[in-house]
Amino acid sequence: MVLKNHRVEIIGIEGIPVIKPGDDLAKIICEAIKKQGLTLEEGDILVISQTIVSKAENAIIKLSNVKPSIKARIIAKSTSKQPEIVEVILKEASEIIRLRNTHLITRTKHGFICANSGVDLSNVSGGDMVTTLPKNPDLSAKKIREQIKKLTGTDVVVIISDTSGRPFRMGQVNISIGVSGMNPILDRRGEKDLFGYELKVKEIALADELASAAELVMGEAAEGIPVALIKGYKKYEKNEEAKASWLIRPTK
């Protein structure tokens, strides 16, 4: 596969309001795109921050309603975290992968390995609230995609992204935790390089790369840009059954 013009455009979608439980994300995103003077085209890719998806789905927990367990209190003391937050983290986790200093790395019930089970304090008003990851991010992506098609008649790809650390590397990047409309992996095994050598190991985590690229124009701080539109990239395989979990390396 070859990009004809080697040009991809990534646009941050401005004007997204503070999302509340029950909000129609597809409608809000489409209206913001229109106000920005943009038009959705077949094959465009929308990268949407997990935080606003969680808010719309009411995946919000009030910490004052959380009763920490003894285990949560012990871990909270060793990690300098709030016991109520640790309790939420434990409930969202299937297992603790690493507990060291202030770091609490878990495997979520989705199978993702991340810090704090993806529980997020940022961009939640009041300071007494946290968001958890959507229960089924792939289904969330599918519903948003289907609603966008109903509203615009246009078939797009939807990626739900979240920030994640990487083993033995500093800093965080955006990754895909939900996908609809494309295979999250680009398999280039069997293709030939410039010198005719057949690629033996070349599976690209494409959905992660797109999510990370989109983060360049998105912002979870004061920027308030939780959605990015990617135009011009067609080098993906359409797939209606694809799941972001395909990106998770098997444990055995």
C-alpha cells in the first residue's frame, strides 16, 4: 500500500462543550465540526478522548460515596494516594501488576495494563469526582460511529483514545482503547522493502499510532480539545468486527 500524496491532515475540533451524562456525543461532535467550517468525508477518522465518552456514559464516581476497604487503605498509605481513589482503582482492576512507591499499575477488566486502572481525576468538576474507563469502549465507538452516519450519511472510523505509559520509556502517549470501522493492526508481513527483502515481522499498531498523532492537536488540560479529525489517511483495512483488544499482547 502506498499513500498517493503522502499527506495527512490532523485537525483539533474546537467548541466541544463540557460533556454531561446522557449527552449525544455524535451530535455534539458533528455540530462542532460544522461550526468549524469542516465537512466529514468517507473514510475520515475521528479520535475521541476517553474522558468525554466516560462522562456521556455516566462512568463517573463520587468519591464521598466510596467506602475504602482495608486493602485499599493499606495500598493508599504505601502509595500516598487517597483511599477512596484506590478503592475505585481496585474495583476497576482484574489484578495488580506492580505496586511501587506512588505507582499502581493494574490490568483492567478490559485487559488493558495501565496506571490506576484508567481512573481519571482530571477534567472532572468539583474535585470529588473521578471517571472510569467506558465499560465497553469498542461498543461506545460503534454507537458514536453509527449515530454520525445517521446524522451525516457519512461512514467514518472512530477511535476512542486514552493516555498510557510505556515500559522502560519516559512520558506518555495516546493509545486506542476502542475502535470501530477499521482493523487496529496494519499487517505488512509479506510485503517487499526497497531492496526486495520480504518483511517477516511488520505488524503496525495503527490505531495506537493514529491516536498518538491526534494527541498533537488535542488537549486534556486547559486547551479543551477532546476530539481530532484525521483526513487523508486511507492506509487502513476496513473491518466491522475489529476490536481494540486485538492490540493487547496475549499473556501466554
